[in-house]
Amino acid sequence: MRESKDCNLIKDLLPTYIDGLTSVETNEFIQNHLQQCKKCKELYENMNANLNEKENSEDQKKIRILKKINHKIRTLQAIIILILIIFLIIIFRKYLILNHIENIAENTNYNNYYEKIVETTEKVISRTDYYQNGDNFISIHTKINTDDEVEKYVEYKLNDKEDYISEINGEKMRYEGKELIKPLGQYQFLNKSFLGNIGLALVPGSLEEMTLYRKDCYLLKVENYFNFIDKETGLTIKEINVNNNSVINYEYEFNSVTDSKILELINEHTK
């Protein structure tokens, strides 16, 4: 009877004993009993083994969860790195294209060329014809307003003679000492800035490839300006200003202007 009561007490104490929550005196009592009672010792060993197995199972489960988490983290890191690499490649490619455009346009020989510029807005239609041969040139700018007022401005330089003439509704006026216009380069996209080109390259959708007027072009979007740039020449062939709904078309022809052509145009537009 004594042994049965001790065994029942041991059964109640074993879970607490295995968890290490019993007192020193209780530990001595349990250990002494386990040394004398084979049945209780087997029960203790089974309970301890089951507990270890359960702990191992939980540890394995935690390890599997951690492995899954680490795998997802590594996968996410790989995706982020891949996206970053692709983004940097795109940015670098756009930067090289912008530099290439600038170099082509800047290295073009503007010593002899003809340029036609036609601008259309809601209120004005204007056309500029610019002819240059060396230091000699003539610029003919015609503007028509919505009220049908016609303005024409002619600037030219031929050898040592320079002149600027305006004509508004048929009335001509000459100006002396007026600074003459700059050459074609003023109309082109020439940023010439490393940081500027990097800034443009960083803007999503700032540079696209397309075809315009049967020419392979780059479409450069800078804020509210759309510039269509000829891949072959690096020159703008069309510009759209979204703010004022204006459209400018450019046409170029190189190595076709002669002094006799400039003189012919001077006589035609200044007499």
C-alpha cells in the first residue's frame, strides 16, 4: 500500500520533475524512488523520451520555418538586386544614347546648310528659312497672326555687308546695329552636362525609340517638351510644347548653299 501511494505521488510529480520545477528535497525523494521502483523508472524514461521527441519535433519545425523565411529573404534579395541591375543597365544605356546624340549634333559641320523651321501655335503660324555658307547667311522669318497680320524679318550677312529688315503688312523698316541671329545650334538638344544627362536618364519614359517622317528617331521627353531627334544626325526634327500646344518642325539640308543663292534671296526679300 505504501509503495502504491508513493507510485501515485511519483506519477503526479514526474512532469514537474522533468521540467525542473521541483525542490531539492522532492528531487531526492523522486530519485530514491526511481532507484527502487522499476515501473516508475520506466514511466519516467518513457515520459522523458516523449518530451525530448516532442522538443526535437518542435525544434525541427522551427528550423524548417526559419529555412523557409531565409529562402524567401534570399529570393527577395536576388529579385531586388536583379531589378537594380536591370534599372542601372537601362539608365546607363539611356545616358550613352544622350551622349551619342550630343556628340553627333555637336560634331556636325554647320559651315554650309539650309534649315527650315515651321512653328504652329493656337495664335501664330511662323516659318524660318535659314541659309548659311561660311560666314555668309540669310534668315527669312515670316509670321502670320490670327488677325491675318503678316510680319516678315530678314537678316543677312554677305561678305562685308550686314542688314536687318522687318516688314509688317507690307511696310518695311531697316535696323542698324542689331545683333544678328545665332547659327542652327541654338535649336538643338545639346545638354553637355554629365549630371544633366544622368538626371534625364533617371526619369522613367524620358527616352523612347520610334519612327517619324520615315526616319529612325529618339523621342526625348523633358518635362512638357517632346523632342523627336533623328538618330542619324542627332538633330531635332520635331518639337512639341504641351504647355502652349505649339508644334515645331525642322528640316535640314547640308552642303547645298552658295553665295549666289544667298545674294538671290537678299535681292528677292529686301527690294
